[in-house]
Amino acid sequence: MSIKYAILAILAERDMHGYELKSNFDDKVGEFWSLNFGQIYSTLDRMEKEELVTHGRETQERRPDRKIFSITAQGRQELNEWLTTPVNKVRALRDEFFIKLVFMDKRDPGPLLDLITKQKALYLKQMSKLTQQKMALKKGADNPDALTSELLIDAGLFHTEADIKWLTLCEAKIRAAGNQPEKK
Amino acid sequence: MIELKKAGRMYRQGNREVYALRDVSLLIKSGEFLSIMGPSGSGKSTLLNLMGGLDQPSSGEVFMDGKPLHGISDYELTLIRRRRVGFIFQFFNLLPLLTAEENVGLPLLLDGLPFTEVQPKAAALLRQVGLGERREHRPEQLSGGEMQRVAIARALITEPAVILADEPTGNLDSHTSEEIFLLLRNLNEQGQTIVMVTHDSKAAAYGSRVMTLKDGAIAEDMMIAEPAS
């Protein structure tokens, strides 16, 4: 997945310049996905070559002109196709923790089990924060993006829960492996 | 609020001694929302039962507000259970022949209070849990989520020192569960002490403290947030 579609979706609402685009992006999905200006502008360049967006110029007093980007008909079509197609790829397993797991010594499980315990505690604290954000959202004023934000927070909660369950399984399997007589 | 000092619970199975809980010491402060997690058979429900006076320790001590729950008569224990503890169970444990309002009022009716006095309290609590329009319904006419709300109202009617919940949403879908947790969290924000047994970390994340049991002992005990109240 590229940021291209997020940019298309934001520009589909209205034309805007790069700075606005970034703050819009941050408002909507910034909680989960961080982007810098460089990434935005290089993607916009590429999208212009693919004729998915075009730009006009806005003159500003005492400052250089700035580009106002808009979505093309072709861009709208591509966005619509993307939005209505289910996601084929399962979430990539490239969490930093997996790499630690690979390199930790499994013959001496003590430090690895410690790490798992700490990691679980951290995930639980993260879930507590997400839950508090969700409650604040529910108490706040109604706004059209609130449901989306809530659903994304839910996704974060379910994924973290799965991570905790998986770590608990790791713990049990590592302990069981350590208890096998031939490995003593 | 609730304190356990080296509390243990041993059962005899023939000649064998089985320890459901070993030397557990812990202090739960007023206003806390504690979640107890752990694999099945780790002693979660036994611990909850000791805290609520549903069971007594075979060794060690259990105190509620400084008063012992161990070594007292069944009658005394029944009174503490009825007046100081609100229970919420996975399968709601409502009486099928009673209306929602009567189920909510039951703990006070058992204590001998007249229904005319109990009824307005029960009605107010049902309104508080969002069931003001369901007062006359019997459990079979309610959804799972509604039945659990009735059970929560029933747990609240004695203004208990603590609410003990054993897998309160084990039987409900995710969305309904969330509404139950939000309700519990709101009660906690108003100062209600809550202890909940759960295997669901999404549920535990509503609380301020998470304890993990393993083989009848505390394996982990951590604060995950500031207490809400």
C-alpha cells in the first residue's frame, strides 16, 4: 500500500496545497501513520506524471507562489477502484520485536522470557491509552470523523490484544521447550 | 479496602491436596479498577470468591474494610456478601420469574426491606444503566447485554464497597461487551471499586491495574493507568 491512495482520497474532498494535505492526513490517520513533507511532495510528483493529480498556482503576497493540487478524473477512477477492492495482503510481520525474537538465545530462555513479560506490560499500557482515547472520543462532540477514529482505535486494540495473546503463547512454548529432558 | 495476607485455598481430592491459591498477599485500594488475568485453572475465580466471601481461605487472612472475612460464621459472611459486595457473573444469574425491577431490588428485599421502599431505588438504577423502559420485562424478554445491565444494577443497589465481576462479558459480542465495560468504567470514575476477572486484555485496558495469576500465585501486578477516581 502506498500513500498515493490516502492523498487521492483527501484531494477527492477538495483541492489543497501540500501543507494542508499533510495536516489533513495527520488529522485523519496520523495516530497510526506518520509522513514527512518530503514523502508527500515526492509522491505528488510521481502522481502528476501518472496523471492522477494536476496542480495550479496560487499567488501569495511577499511569498513565492504555491501549488494547489487537484485530483483528475483518472485519479478519481483509480481511487474508487482501490476503495472498493478488499485488501489481499495480511498484515506484515515485521515488528521490531520479531527480529529480537530471532536473535535471542533460545537455549537460555531467562532473558527472553523477561523481555516477553516487559513487552506484554508495554502493550497493556498502550491498550490502556487507546481505551482512554476512545472514551474521550465518545464523550466529545459529534463529528463525522469520530466514528472513523473510533474504528481505527478499535483496530489498534484488537491487534495489540492479538500480540499479547501471541506473546503468552510464546511464553508457554518456550517454557515447555525448556522443560523437555533432552534439552536439559 | 480489600486485603489478603498470605491467603491460600487448598482442596482435598481423596488423599491429594490441590492448591487453587497459594500464599497470595495483596491490597486493593478504594477507587481502584483491578483486572485479574491468567490461564484457566490459575486461581482467578478462587481469588475473586475469597474477596467476596463466597469462599473462605484454608490458610491466611482476608479483610474487607479492616474486618476479617475468614473465621466468621456462615451467617455473618452471608450478610457481608449481601450488603457490601456486588457480584456480576458471566451468565448474569437473574431469576427468570422476576421482572428486571424485582431482580434489581432482590438484595434489599432479602434483607427485609418493603418493596415500596425498594422499587424507586431499583427503577432509578435501571434508568442509570439505560433500561428505564424495561422495568417490567422478565429476563427472557431481554437481550444478553440488557440482562447484564440488570445484573449490574442489582450489584449496585446495596451501594457495595466493591463490585466483583467474573468474566462479565464472556457471553456477549464485542460491541455489547464494550458497552458493558464503558458502564463499569463510568461507575469506577464515580468512585466505585471494581475487581474483574477476565481473559480479555481489551477488557483489562479499561482498568487501572492488571494482575496476572499463574498456578495459584501472583505472577505479575502492574499499574497501567492512574486510577480514574
